[in-house]
Amino acid sequence: MPRLQGRTALITGASRGIGEAIALRFAAEGCDVAANYLAEPGRDNAAEAARVAQQIESLGCRALCVEADVTDLASVQQMAAQVIETFGHLDILVNNAGITRDRTLKKLEKPDWDAVLAVNLTGVYHCTHAVIEHMREHEYGRIISIASVVGQTGNLGQTNYAASKAGVIGFTKALAREVARRGITVNAIAPGFIDTEMTQAMPDEARAAVLATIPIGRLGEPAHVADAALFLASDEAAYITGHVLNVNGGLYM
Ligand code: NAI
């Protein structure tokens, strides 16, 4: 029996990277998936999301591509309503959308602080707020947010990113307490360094320096994070809430 048969999920930032891997992993286990994407200037995320949706359908599940900027509450509310109307119910939310704007604090201007907090933390609030009442009414829900090892340890040049991801961890634990008796679990995943566009953008020396500190000796793959998300979404994790699951090759223990 597929582990997410009959379930539906909304995954933010699902057009590539970790979000795409989670979408396909869930679909491989029978889950209908709404793949959120952002219309970004200079790249065709709609086409990338459509490609992900095609793969979801080829796995025998329903797919929906929904454009929304997670920083915009009105479009997030519209997205949630569209997903619930299309699938009839929403069981799983994966808050995956995230960005970096790395600078040492001395050079970090307010727009780069605001942008990272808006996507990585306020976006999590927007999306979760937009679906929590539905999940409470159904007395079932799985909320999984992608935090980061950087929210646990800090990292040079990432005060904005570290603050946003530490915020996601605090949000997760607080909400887990609020909704625990309503059949809703709320967990976070803290990936280490995963081989996606986000880390491919790092300078070579920075990548090499990071690699040297990972006990397992290699970067993680999006599939490693997707497997952790599948576990937290599955019935096997029914008694786990408020947890931060490290997927980091031993980088932080
Ligand atoms: P990525 O850059 O490949 O993908 C990020 C996704 O988020 C893209 O689909 C992008 O369009 C979407 N997005 C960005 N801003 C958005 C917005 N305002 N509204 C809707 N979607 C938006 O990055 P990656 O690596 O797949 O990251 C996914 C998540 O995992 C992020 O939250 C990131 O912070 C987190 N993470 C990544 C790590 C890594 O090493 N790659 C390590 C730890 C955490």
C-alpha cells in the first residue's frame, strides 16, 4: 500500500531543487500534489512546474500547478482556496520556498534582510495560516517546514538566513503545541548542504571549505531531504511533533 495513498499535499517552491524532489517522492507514494511556483523574472518557473506536474501525473496522481509568491498573503490565501477546491481537502503542507541574500552584517542592507525574512519566515506564516483552519476542521494535518542547519549553528555571511531559519524552528515548536490535540503534527527538517542551485551558487572555495567539515564527506542530495519529508508526512510519524529532523551528513549533531 503506498504510504500517502488518498492524501493531498501543497508544496511551496516545487518547481526545482528540494521542493521538486519532495513533490515526486510524495507522488511516488500515491499523494496528489499541488506544486506551487513563483513567477521569477528571467526564468520560466511555470514551465519547470509544468514539467514536475507531468511527472506527478505519470506516477498516477493528480497534480496542480499554482503560481503564488509566499510573501503575498492575498495570493497565498487564493492558492490555498484553489488547492482545497480542486482536491476537496488538504492534508499536508510543505513550506519549502526559500532564498538567500548572503552578506556580512556590515554590508547587509535592509532590503536583503527584509527579503530573506519575508520569504523564509513570513512565507511560512502566510502558508500555514492559510491552511490551519481547514486542517483543524478535518482534525488531520501534517505541516513540514524546511529550516536549515544554519538556523541551528549560524554561518558567516548569513545573519538574515540564520535568523529566518531559527525563526522557522521556533514557529514549528510553538504551533506544534497549539494544534497537537487536533490531529495535526508540525515538524521541521534541517538540511545541511544539499546539492541544488542554492549551493551551486556558492563560490568554489566556500563549497570546498564546507565539504571538509561534513563527516559523511559529501553534499546531500534533494532526495535525502525528500525521504525525511515523506517519513514526517507518513502514518509512521503520527506521534512525532515539534521535532527538528537533521539531514546533514553529521555536520551538526
Ligand atoms: P532552490 O533555489 O533550488 O529552490 C527554491 C525554490 O523556492 C524555488 O522553486 C523558488 O522559485 C522558490 N521560491 C523562492 N522565493 C519564493 C517565493 N517568494 N514564493 C514562492 N516560491 C519561492 O533552493 P533549494 O536548495 O531547493 O531550497 C529549498 C529549501 O531548502 C529552502 O527553504 C532552503 O532555504 C532550504 N535549504 C536548502 C539547503 C541547501 O543546501 N540547498 C540547505 C538547508 C535548507
